[in-house]
Amino acid sequence: FDIKGLFDPIDHALLMRALKKHCQTSWVLLYVERWLKAPMQTADGGILERTRGTPQGGVVSPLLANLFLHYAFDVWVARNLGGVRFCRSADDGIIHCKRLAQARLALDRVGERFRECGLELHPGKTRIVYCQDVNRRKAHPDVRFTFLGYLFRPRKVVDKYQRVYVNFAPAVGRDALKAMRQTIRGWHPQLMRDHELGDLAAMFNPILKGWRQYYGCFHGSAMSVIWKHMNDYLVRWMMRKYRTFARHKTRARHALGQLARRFPTAFAHWGMGCMPAVG
């Protein structure tokens, strides 16, 4: 599920009630309430009184919104949906159900609960998904979803006995792959001719390691397109830095591959074996 416009409709009275469960310091409560209710100036110079919502971009807005949802959703589900498991990150969440009837009931009740709290489920991003696998083979219009950058869908996997079967499993999602490609492109490593290979590794490895550790947890092979993309930019760096390779992409790739085998831990993905080819 996804909550439509989380920050704007939050009820100030309910939020302050939740905050008072964790903070009894009077001056903190006073300043939070003043901050929530401070009037907003519009583009035409008018003053708009605020009775609901937390300012988007405010330093504590995410914290307050999460506190609000803890009571509006987390605590409520634990008390009212009979031990149904769930996972929530900010305004996105998953509710795990065993049967379609249970899923429909949960969706109806959660929608009603959010309406009671002044919130609304996003109609285009909230749906029931069937976790299709080798043991669940029924037809359903939705058999995939994206959560926290991972795409969950039926996938072919191999067990320890080398048997192939279908499992409902996560791997890095398309939007995450697109964002990582854009990040690499924005680094412009091919233009850093005055830098050595070690300098590039020092600059990029902290981010590459983060990607590897997060998106490599499940079906890490799906990240191979990102590692190839990074290697392609390093090849272009070689071609610009060394005249010998200026118009010889294949030779530059082979030379980079030799460097990768001499220094396999220089880049985070090289240590996984994702190196340029050597002729």
C-alpha cells in the first residue's frame, strides 16, 4: 500500500497526542505545536492558516509523520488484524495475508482506519498482489510489486541440488537500476584524466559498496548491468587518460581488465569478479 500525500493531511491534535506519549517536556511540546501551526505565506503574499499537516522539507517532519503512522497503523494492525504480519517504511508498506479473502478484508479495514485518521490510501499504488511460485500457481492480474528499491516477482531459482523451480523473490528494481546508472553518468569519470585509478576508487567505492551491500543481498546477479556500466565508464577514462588507447576501445578494455586482475579489490565490484574482459 501507499499513503496519498502523507505530510499534508496529518491531524495536529492526533499527532500531538502521539507525541505526548513519548515526550512530556513542556517546552518541546510547545515549540512543536507552534511549528506545526505557524501560518504559511503563499506566492501572492497571502497568509494561509494551517490546521493540518507537517511542512514538507521540515527537519523533523519525517520523524513526526513516522510517529503518527506508528499509532495510526503499526499499533492498530497489531491489535485489530489478528496477528497479520506487515512491513512499513514511511508511507509505503506490505501486509502479508494467507488468503485472498483475508487480504480483501485487511485492505478494507486499513482503508477505513486511515480515513478515521484523516489519511487516504493511494488508489493507483495500493493493490492486492498474488505471490505466485511453484506451490501457488493460480492466475492473478498482479503478481509483482516494488518495495524499498526491490522488485518482487516470480523468478526461476536453483536449489542446492541444482534443481530449477519458480520462487517469489526480490531483486533490484528497474527504477533503482535507472537511478544508479544516472548517478554513475553524473560522476563523469571519463573526464577525470588528471586522476589516477586509485583516486577514482577512493571517490566512488563508498557508494559502490553501499549498492553492493544493499542490492546484492538477493539475486545479486541482477546488479551485473550496473557493474558493467561502471566498467564501461572506466574504459572511457582509460581512453582519455592514455594516448595509447585514444581510439582503441578494445585495447583499453583489455588493459583495464589486466589492472583489475592485478588489483582485484581496487573497486567494490571487482572483488566480486565483475571485471572487464581480458583478451
